[in-house]
Amino acid sequence: MEFLVASAIGVLTAAGIYLILRFRTFPVILGTSFLSYAVNIYLFSSGRLIVGAPPVLQGYGDYTYSDPLPQALVLTAIVIGFGMTAVVLMIALAAYLSGGHDKIDMQDDDASEDRA
């Protein structure tokens, strides 16, 4: 099970980094979402990956429990991530509507056409 979770974290991280390096706004936003999902899974797995174990310690002799703190952190991070994704999408939509394109490069297209 640990190999599956580690593979999922690696794939999400690789896809997120690849999408962040694109020159359009929507893939960059999607890439940051993938990176936040990878971090959330990493935080969740840091609280032990035990199937069927209670989230709190029931007795002092049995140490098969999962830590509830990473679960609470991930739940908070998911809510904040959804809010920030909505804000960034609205900013990207406003930039697209005002500029007419969604390129994120730093070159001025009009100035480069005048030079050629």
C-alpha cells in the first residue's frame, strides 16, 4: 500500500511541475492544484497508513492507531485549496478578458511584431 501511495505522490508531483512550466494560465492553475493534492496525500500518509485502525489511541498496550492531526491538517488544506483555486481562476479569467489571451510569458507581442 505504501508503494501505491508513494507512486501516486510522485505522479501528481511530476504532472504538477510539468503543467506549471507551461505558457498558459489554465495548465499552471491545474499544475498548482496537482501539487497541492500531492502535498495533501503526503501529509495524510504521514499519520500512518493502517487500514481499519481507529484514529485515536484506545489503550496503552495497543499501538496500532493512526494520528488524527495530519487528517485535520489535510481537511483544512483542502478547504483552503478550493478557495484559493477559485480566487486564482477569477484572476486568470479577468486577465484573459482584459488582455485577449492567456499567455503568461513576459514578452510584449506588439513590440516583437514591430521589430520584425
